[in-house]
Amino acid sequence: MRVGVLTGGGDCPGLNAVIRAAVRKGVTEYGFEFVGFRDGWKGPLEGLTMPLGIPQVRGILPRGGTILGSSRTNPIKIEGGVDRIKANMDQAGVDALIAIGGEDTLGVATKLDELGVPVVGVPKTIDNDLNATDYTFGFDTAVNIASEAIDRLHTTAESHHRVLVVEVMGRHAGWIALHAGMSGGANGILIPEVPFHLDEVVGWVESRFQTNYSPIIVVSEGALPADGEMVTKDQSLDAFGHVRLSGIGDWLASGLEARTGKEARAVVLGHIQRGGTPTAFDRVLATRFGLSAIDAIAAKDFGKMVALQSTNIVRVPFIEATGELKTVPLERYEEARPFFG
Amino acid sequence: MRVGVLTGGGDCPGLNAVIRAAVRKGVTEYGFEFVGFRDGWKGPLEGLTMPLGIPQVRGILPRGGTILGSSRTNPIKIEGGVDRIKANMDQAGVDALIAIGGEDTLGVATKLDELGVPVVGVPKTIDNDLNATDYTFGFDTAVNIASEAIDRLHTTAESHHRVLVVEVMGRHAGWIALHAGMSGGANGILIPEVPFHLDEVVGWVESRFQTNYSPIIVVSEGALPADGEMVTKDQSLDAFGHVRLSGIGDWLASGLEARTGKEARAVVLGHIQRGGTPTAFDRVLATRFGLSAIDAIAAKDFGKMVALQSTNIVRVPFIEATGELKTVPLERYEEARPFFG
Amino acid sequence: MRVGVLTGGGDCPGLNAVIRAAVRKGVTEYGFEFVGFRDGWKGPLEGLTMPLGIPQVRGILPRGGTILGSSRTNPIKIEGGVDRIKANMDQAGVDALIAIGGEDTLGVATKLDELGVPVVGVPKTIDNDLNATDYTFGFDTAVNIASEAIDRLHTTAESHHRVLVVEVMGRHAGWIALHAGMSGGANGILIPEVPFHLDEVVGWVESRFQTNYSPIIVVSEGALPADGEMVTKDQSLDAFGHVRLSGIGDWLASGLEARTGKEARAVVLGHIQRGGTPTAFDRVLATRFGLSAIDAIAAKDFGKMVALQSTNIVRVPFIEATGELKTVPLERYEEARPFFG
Amino acid sequence: MRVGVLTGGGDCPGLNAVIRAAVRKGVTEYGFEFVGFRDGWKGPLEGLTMPLGIPQVRGILPRGGTILGSSRTNPIKIEGGVDRIKANMDQAGVDALIAIGGEDTLGVATKLDELGVPVVGVPKTIDNDLNATDYTFGFDTAVNIASEAIDRLHTTAESHHRVLVVEVMGRHAGWIALHAGMSGGANGILIPEVPFHLDEVVGWVESRFQTNYSPIIVVSEGALPADGEMVTKDQSLDAFGHVRLSGIGDWLASGLEARTGKEARAVVLGHIQRGGTPTAFDRVLATRFGLSAIDAIAAKDFGKMVALQSTNIVRVPFIEATGELKTVPLERYEEARPFFG
């Protein structure tokens, strides 16, 4: 059997660990050969391949990024895309695919599966918002980076008697904000799932200042006020005439400063949350995903995605995973409330 | 309601996070008062208390250790111990206890529960070997520390063309070795649950040297050879005439050097695995355990231990947790085998 | 002898290490007593004191921030300020002061020294821009944090084929950008001392993209284009009508995207560079500064600032330190040029 | 010009940073070509080469180890060794050498220089015990690793009411122990330069236990008692009949337990101090060393070693560096004394 592997979508710590595990077990236990498709779906679409075997995967476990490259190319939206993929798989002698990626990548995999292409999926989202799996790799790393940043910010908030607003990733789901805020000892957490009232956040800030400490508010990039105060994101033109969107972190810091009279500053963690070496949790999870994916290939159990349920790696139909986003349930948000203020 | 809190057994990152969460929610949502019992069961046994409220728990979330102190005192084994505990609880006006600890501490809690003392347990073991919970806090921190050490050791093994044997914690269960070895890219993992053959380890080492890399073998302190080669641990007298036991790491390095002709060294991680600030995973888990424990107190749901199952915090009877150790199942060990050698 | 201690200006890792060392040696070797003045010069100005002795300094070595609090209060600018300080020192029975701070704090110390107040200075600036000392504590910590962030950003730049612009601290001096950029393997470094040409930066970016890697440009917050392209910082009004200034990082990312046609993003590290636990280098330096400061007090060697020269701690007159900023010499900037592009 | 590069001796974080900087500047500014000699002096001795250019040095800055490999081969001690080196340099068309290593490697370089081989040295010792340079790269990394370990051990010492003895590297010089001990807040530091009295260490331990804290003693592997208590290191036979030497850490822990009645444990940090990614300080220092080394080659300034003096990189004759070890001066040890006990 000859197996093609590709990685799609954004950077996420653990991608290389998945690739390594699948290749390692595929070669040593099943005697498979591998082909690397470069840059996500662009690889099979355009026939971009690279050698992939045990020599290529040595030493990559601790490294961020992906040795296969990535892209957001969607072959479904390209006329004749699926046929070109089939043709290129044939040409490369590839019998089955392992597709590692998020909603978009797995959406393509679902479509290909329906069209008879043998494919197994590995879920990847730093935001942890995919259904059917307890966690995705990359999430634990992102939460640790954000949590360490918050640790550092506490002493600065205190010594400057300031409000610090920490904006973390999470456009549609507040998992990173919830976990990093809980781990970092935030005095307020705002997530996309629960529209917030500025009045309430002002209350948390003022209550915190009544102790000898200073407040830190953690906010998902996708959080929004409940009451339409911010109908659209604030826009301005940058030095080159492009429209620039100001994020919720800046908006909130500005609002808190205006309302409380205390200096407030936003820290936008941005890309540092998604690169670099994975935590041990993510390395183990990604490795187990890779092992299970190659087992699925060997068992010809196609059209499935590997997933973590409790401490077990299981395989679920694509449809269970990609139907809708896994957002933060209200009770999980309410659980954190004793720490607000 | 007035709640007593105590921590028993060895150091474990996350203890302070549990205490903080229980006190924080207890005070702000239930209006409870708290009493800290010092040094594990010694506290209620001898009436050693300290003030415990929101001021005492501010800022302790990221700190290792326990503000309450700890001990291995077992009041069950002390004549009249249980009666003294009841008397001291009465005297301190304490209506219920939260006991945070491992098998021993929870064993005492089980006994007290049978004797009518209202008590809720929070599981704590760095070795992750308690049943009924997917993970215990402290484990993820220990695995990360060991994994980072292994990352560093790879370059040293390579540049010296040496075998490095890394001995990690785990007297009866190999969870730390399994996860740290998988995360660190070890070329062999040895755990107490699966007696090993030196011949096989020699094979892994020799196979690894045939690449351009050098082997790292991760071994639980409680791992043992299958074939009685090491009937007893090696003993010698130290400079002061005490018996000194040489660990499995040294034994294995010595054996591998003798058998392969390659220099081999053991690195014993020891205590650095169990101290210091917890990872984000452990802080969130410990915090959620603390919140759930105080909910149990409020619900008068005594005789239970909080536990993690999948992503949910649940409450289980003591008996489910302390019946037998949760060791590494054979299939989890076999899962890692493609990386050996 | 009774010694007052105060910390002024912004947060900086190592402040607590200085305080601890001075108190520890003052008490154990010289038999001094100590008084903590709270919140920088506001403390002696308003008579705000706190107890300061060995119990207060236990355990603070690894902690960021300052147990004494800080402020930017300048008593020189306040009518009768110096007299009030003298009076409050008398009232607290304080014979001499240790003032830990940056240019402003040491400027006040210089003035007080001229007016006969016995004072010893300890230099503190995260930007490393104080003369007469090779390094100031806090700088090494800031550089490490920025360097670790750049490490993580490399894999993200690669996987997204993007330009990443990393804006670090340094309003007037480019030390953090120079060291973090050199340490992080940046493909371009821009500092306030050397006005830059966008054309040249575009050249670096394009040259880097010709390899299989993606460019990272590190820029001091105070860097500016040479040719007046950015006459004023870009301004817009925020959601609450306040003027908002967009930083050089955003400006540069926008310009590079417009000029190269490649996606470019700015990451502004901001406050995370100045809080939290100090590195070992900074702990040792801060500790040695504290020890030397109390020696100066004991020797009645007032009007001096402690400083690092090579591996020695020396004492220099205030005037040598505060005359002008220590900016990056052109040859140090040119030294990094082989890595640009 | 064609330049050969080699790395000799033990692993040390920063070796790759030196290689990268020399190659990068050599190629881009001087138009040099490079040849990598493998495995230290074994490379030129046996004609083992590898390609070395900009592609080979991309991405290696943050990586521990050395891409060139290393060995302890000493060609001076091999009959005809020097002639073989000259012949192999000729054959590879190499005009000059950059030798990166410690006392042994630089000793060979000194000899070759006397015999007319054009060679420039770069000092490397994790122990920081080379004269003529303020610091060597690798040392700061080792100190940080040890300091972080000590941070973690504090909470464990406290929660177990134990003495912890931390054995760090340093056979002949106590720099790592001095800096890590000062940075980690140790309650006693023992170094090879100052023979210790067990009585005095017992005093520190007992004094520390009178506070609410537990003692941590940091000891160099080469430290020895003053009074001949430990005439020879303790010896025993291991499981395979080899002689095993017990280190000073175990000896000391055993002695402290016997004398104070408190549990004492040794933690031997060992190899984890010398591998893995370098700190920012070490990356900058190593990079600047590499740049200066290639400048020396270009200037035909042979027979010199690059060195750090204050913040400047200078070049000094080999003889200044290798004459005698740079040990810890007594006043630097005494400086730390206020923290003992």
C-alpha cells in the first residue's frame, strides 16, 4: 500500500508529530510506502509531491510547523478539482490519503470520500472547536503560551495599577480564553458564545481594584458586546490607505479606561499562540492520532476521522465531526464565574 | 457552614489551585467560612489550624507546594485518632472536610466517612495511578518537565555518541514514563507493568546507533527486568554506613554499556518532576476539582471524590477510586512500540 | 543605621532581588534596620512606609514586580517636595536611602544628593539604555521573552508564507531589538538609532522569500523611516472618541504587504516583555547590585550608583550614569547586517 | 579563501550558532567557501569532511548540539598527526581553520599555530573556566536550567520538610554552582575552589529550618570537604562488576541526614545542563564569536582566540586563554555568603 499525506489550513503545533507517527508505524508495522503531498490540497491537485519515509520524519517530533507545507486551497471549488486529485493520486501510485486539517480540510475529505477516494482524517484546530473529539492538538500549547503571558502580566498590572486586557485567539469559540483565563487567574473572561455587557466588566474591574491587586481581563478575538454598542468593528485607514480593523481588545481597553478612570492597555497575543514546539500533551495526542490514522488505513476503515474520547483514540464518521462547531457550553462558562471580579 | 481543608502526602503542582478554587467559590457563592488544617491529617488530629479565606488564597494559583503544609500522618493507625479528629473539628466549629491527597489520604477519608464524618475527597497523585479519574493534576506538569529534559538530552546523546537512560518517577505505574517517552521521542520505554528483557533493550540501542542518532531509553523507577537478572536492587554502604540502593536507571546504563560497548549514562530526574508551578492543564483541572468539591459540600454529597471523566468533572464514591491502582494497560504500552529502536 | 528603600518607574524583573539582597546583607552583616517606602518617591514624599526585614524578603527572589510598589511621582517638581522628603526621613528615623530606578528616579536621587540627603542608586531600565553600566537587570529577561516569541513565529511565518513584523520595546534605544533579533534569527532589525528605508526592508523580505523560508523583521517601537514617509504616527479615533496611535509595527507590516504583495502581519509583544520571573542572569545581576548598594551605604559612599563593568560591580557618580542615554553604537548595528535578507 | 570549521569536546549550547554566523558572514561579506570537518580533530586527521554553506546553516541557530559532530581525538598525541592534518587540509583545499572548543581543542590549535597552520580559535566551555574571556557560551544556558530546577525544588523541600542537595556541573571551577545557587536562592553553595567543612553546612541547614522554610544546598561536582573526611570518593561495584563512584551530592546528603536528623536527598542534574536550545545571551555571544572569528580569518590574524571583554568581542593570543583555568575568586564566593543559612 502507498499512502499520501497532506496538511491543510493554519499552523498548529503537533502537525509534524502526526506525520512522524503515521509514517513510522506504517513503515515498520505494515510495510507501507508514503508520498508527501505539499501545501495541503494544492499538492494532490497539482501533483506536488515530496519523498516521505523514516529519514524525512526523524527529529521532527518537537518542531512546530509542518514539513509538508500547507495552504487553504479548496479543490472542491475548482472546476474539475476532484478529478485532478484522482488522476494525480493514480500517477503517484497512491492508494489512500491521510488528510490532517481543520473544518475546511476535513470538508474536502468528506466530499472525496463520498466520491470514492479512500481517505482518513486527522482533526486539527488550535481553537479546539471541532466536535466528536474531546481535544485537538495545538490547543494545549496555545493555552500554555497564553497562560504564561498572563502570569507575566500580573506583576505589570500591579506595579502600574493598570487594567490589562489580553486578547487571545478564538473567532467562534471561546475555549482558549476560558482555559487560559482560568489557568492564568484572570478577573474576567469574555467569549464569543456569551455576549457581554460593558457594565458588568466595569464592575469586575472596580471590584478587583478594591483589593491590592490589579485586574486582568481575557477576551476571545471573537467576543462581542451584547447591547450593540459595537455594531461594527472600528475601522480606520492605515498609512497605505488600507482599511484597518481594530480588535475587541483595544475596544475594550479603551472602554474600560473611559468608564473606570484607570489606565487600561490591551495586549494582543496573536500569532505567538500558534507556532513553535508543542507541549507534551499535544505531542502525545498528535502521536496517538497519527498511529490511529495509519491503523485506519490498514483496516481500510475510510471516511473516518480519528478522535480523542476520554483517554481513548476512536474513529468517527466525518459527518459527526464537521456538522457544527463545538462551542463552549454555558455551564462551562458559568463554572468560571466565581473568579470574575 | 464552616469547612475545613487539608492536603496530605507528597508535593504535587496544583494543590494551591484546588484550595483557592474551593475557598473562592465557597465564600462568594455559598457564604461558607473556612479553616485551614495544617500538615495533612496531623492538622485535625492535633488541632493545628490556620486562617483560610480569600486574602490567604490570593496569588497562590501559579505556586507549587501547598500553603497548608503536608505530612504522611495516618490517624487511623493512631489509637483514638478518629475521636481526636472529631473533637478537634467540633472545637474549630468545622462542619465538613475537604481532603486533598492520594491513596493514603483518601483511605483515611473513606474510613472517616464510614464513621459519619462529612468529608469530600480531591484526588492527588503525580503518578496518575488513581482509578475513576482520567487524569490527576500534577501528572501533566511532571510529564512536561521530563519531556523537556529529554529534548535537551537528545543533542547530548548525539554529540557524545552515547546511550542515555532517563529514570523518571513511577513506582507502581508507568504513566509518566509512557507519556514522557512518547512525547520526548524516546527509543525505548520501560514500565513496572511490563517486565523487560535486557536483550530487547540492547536490540533497540543497537538499531538506533545504525542511524546517525543516539538512543534515549526512558525507564520508570519501578521497572524491573523480567528474568530475575536483578533479584534485588544493588546495595552498598554510603560514607556514613547507611545502606544505599542503586536505582534501575544506573543498573540499566551499566548493563547497556557492558553489552553494547557504547558509553551509557543514567540521568535520574528525581524531585524536579514534582515541584514548581503547574502547567495550564493542571491548573484548570485542579481549579475545576476545587470548584466541584465545594459544590459537593454544599449539596451535602459526602463520601465522594471528584474526578475527571472525558471533559466533565463528576463525583464518584471513594470506593471506586481507592480499590486498586490504575496501571498502564498493555495495549497502551504496545501502542508506543513502533518508536522503540 | 536605618536604611530606607524605594523602587520607582516601570515594572522590571529583578526589583525584588535587589531589595532582598540589600536587606539580607544589611541585617546579617551590618546590623542595619530597614524601612520600606511605598510607591517610589511618593513614599518618602507622603510618609508612606511599610515594614522591611528578612521575613518580608523571604521567597521574593524569583517574583516579578516589586513588593514596595512603584510610581512615577517626581518630588522635584512638587513645591517643597525635597523638604517633605527630608522631614519624612527624619520622622521614620531613616539615615540613608537606596533608590532603585531609571533615569527619572536617579535624577531625583542626584538632586537629593546635592542637597545633602545620603542616597545610593541602583540602575533599572529594561531598555538597557543607562550609561556607565554594561547591562541593567530586566534586559536579559526581556530579550529572552522576545527571542522565544520569535522562535515560535518562525514556524508560523513559514507555514503561512507570510512576513511577520515583531515590534519590541525600545523607544530611544534599540538594544532589545538588536539582541532579540540576533538571538531569534531575524531577517532584518530596525532600531531608533538608525532611520530605515522601506526599500531596503523590502529587499530583505524579497531575498528571504527566495529561500524556502519566510522573513521575520524585528523593529523597536521607536524606530522610524529615514525619509519622512511616516511624518506622524497614524491616528484614528477609537470607539470612545480617544485618539489612537498606530505603532511602527503595523505601519511597517502594511507597507511591506503593499510593496511585496505578500501577506504581512505585525505582532506587538508589549507588556509581556517586562513582567514575571527574571532570568538567572538578571537575578544574579540584581542580587549583586543589592549587595553592593548596601556596602556603599555602610561605607557612607553616597551619591553613587552601582554598575556592572565586565564582571565586576563598581560604584560610579550619579552624573556618569544619567548624563545621556546609552544608545546602540553604529558598529554594533552593522555587526548584525550579515543576517539581514 | 576556503575555510575549514570543526567543533571539539563536549556538547555545549551555542556551537551551531557560531558555525552559522561564521559561514553566513564568510559567504556574504568575504566570498569565502567553507568545508566542514567532522567530529572534532578527527575530521582533519582522517579527512572526514562535509559540505558547509548557507543551506547547511539555515535554521540551526536555536538547536543544541553541533551539525559537525564532535570528538575528543587529540592529533598531537598521534604519531604523524600534525602532518596528516596538513595533508588533509591541502587535499580539501583549505587555507585556514576555525577551531571551536575548550582547553584541549584550543591546546591543539596552539600547537598547530606554532607549526604554521593558519588557525583561529573560538572558546567553548560550559563551565566558564577559560581565561581571557568574561564568559563562554553555554554557561548562561546551564545556569538557567539549574536555576529553574532549584525554583521547582524549593516547594518540594518545603512540603517534605527536607534538605535538598543539588549537584551541578563544575569539576575544577564553581561558576555554575555560584551563579545557579545565587539565582536560585540556595541556602549554601559549595565549590571546588573552597574546601568545605561539614560542620558549617550543618549550621546552615539547621539555621534554615528555624524559619518556616527548608534548605537547599548547591554543590559543584568537584567540591570536596576540607578536612579529609572523604579521602576517596565512595566506591562500590555495580550489577555488572564495574566500579561505581558515588558523587559528592549523595555523600553530602547522607552526611547532612546523619548529622541533622532531617531527611536529606540529592538531586544530580547531570547532562540536562548541557544540551538543548541556548538562551538568548548564549545565542548572541556565540553569534558574535562566529562573526569575529571569520573577521580574524579575513584579516589573517591567526593564532588568536576570540573573547568577550565587557561588551566587546576582542581577539587574544591562544597563550592568554589556555595558560591556567579561570576559577572563582575568593571574593566572589564570599559575596554570596549573606545568603548561606
